[in-house]
Amino acid sequence: MKMGLSKRLGYVMKIFIPATLANFGPGMQSIGFPLEVGLTIEVGAPTEQWQVQHPFAATVATDERNYVVQIATNLAPQLTPHAVTITSTIPTKQYLGVQDALILAGIELANQLGQLGLDDFTKLTLAARTAQQPAHVAAALLGQPTVSYLQHGDVYASGFICPSYTVLLYLPEATMAPQNDAAVAYADAVAVNASGNMLMAAWQNQQRELAGQLMETDLLQQPAATDNAALTAIRQASHALDIYGTVLLEQGPAIATLVAPEKVQDLIDVLDYVDLPGQFIQLPIGATGITVVD
């Protein structure tokens, strides 16, 4: 590891992990997109005990009990403690793969400080098993739109080509109590599987409108999708502009619209006339995965 400049600047290395958009429509626990925003883990000088500064709740540990440190030391128990500073440019603590980014941060911290030499497949497998689903971690690790699958501890993941998008994220003022996942009928499961297959084909063929319509297949997010009035309102407004691809994130209430960059402002202008309490945030799709600067 090169220590010259970084040592003079007061850190050993910096690890950046992008936030990710995943868990929507027919791509639940499978399709993911990296974003330009993310977490930065700045690793400082060795210390007697782990010291972690972070932007999260006061209840989150700042010593060896910190989640990132626990993951790192589980992989490499003999790690020398360091001062660690976690910063975030992610606009919300939910929905955008923050927990998954922390998992990857712990794995990469162990890999770098412990000189483990882990390849990407091993990192992906460890992260997906820890998260119990691969959608966020695959996109964050590979740094491109990904489709992935976790079955009996085995992970399958691949990047894919799709049209360019900007994410318009809606965060409502009021939160909603989480809803339990409803049982999915066999016929609905088959329909979602078919729409997911069609979605990948539409993306590969740069059929943006068709892909957007397929993204709005939310049979796996019932009854949360049907009960979300903001989702209905945003879809109605976007469809008037022939913009499709407004999805509920997980079980809501946050909503994302994947929109062509040149149409973002048109959509924002229309949504100004829709009475939705909360905020809209533009999030560019990213083009890089985990990066380490030493």
C-alpha cells in the first residue's frame, strides 16, 4: 500500500461504496443500479481501540461493536484497530442500500487491512449471504446495472446494458408503518417472472417506454403499492408525459421514477402541480463500484 501522500493527509486509505437502487417491481431482490452518492470510509492511523465516527443514530456503536468493524474483524480477527470515519452523501438512511453498503465496507476494510486478497466473487458471496439477498451488493460491487440471484448460499450475478436513466426519488414527509408481505398467488408469481424476463429484453433492445411499463409491475408489492396514493399520483403525472418507470421501493412509502435525463425537468415541472407533501431528489445513476484510494 502506498503511504506517502495519504499518510501526510492523515489517513491510511479511503473506501467509497455507492448507494444503490433495488427491490422494486419485478426485480425484487434481483435487479440493482449503482448511484453516484454513497458512503466513504476513511481509515486513519492505527489506535489502541477501534474508534468510529459516523453520521448515524447515537445508538450506533463507535467502538469495536460497530457493525462495519464487527464484519471486518469476523473476517480478519487479528486486524489492528484504527480510527475510522464514515461519511455519507446518501439523502436517506432507508431504501438506497445503506445497510448493504456497510456490509461491503466491512468486507473491504478486512480485505485491505488484513491483506486478504479477496476477489470480487468472494466479496459478493460474503456480502449477499450476510444481506440475505444480492440486489444491492451486486450493483455496488460491480458498479453497473446488475441482475443477481441468491439460492442456497450460491450467488449468480451479471451486469446488463440498458438506456441511461436519472432517478427522481420521492421521500414523503410522513412515514408509514411497514406492511407484512402478502402471500403471492402462483399465477401472480408466474406473471412477475414473465414480466421480469420481458424487462431484461426491453432494456437490451433500448426500448425505454416498454421497460418502464414493465417496471411498474408491482404484484410482489401488494397491498402496499395499491394503498399508496402518492404512487398513483406520480404515475398519472408521468404517464401524461409518456414517462414510465415509477416504482415503489420495497414496501414504501418511498417512490422512484427512472426517467431519461433529458425529461427530468419536464417531470419535475409537472409534479410541482401535484400536492404531495415531501421532497423530490434527483440521483444520477453511477458508473463505478467500490473504489479504494490509498
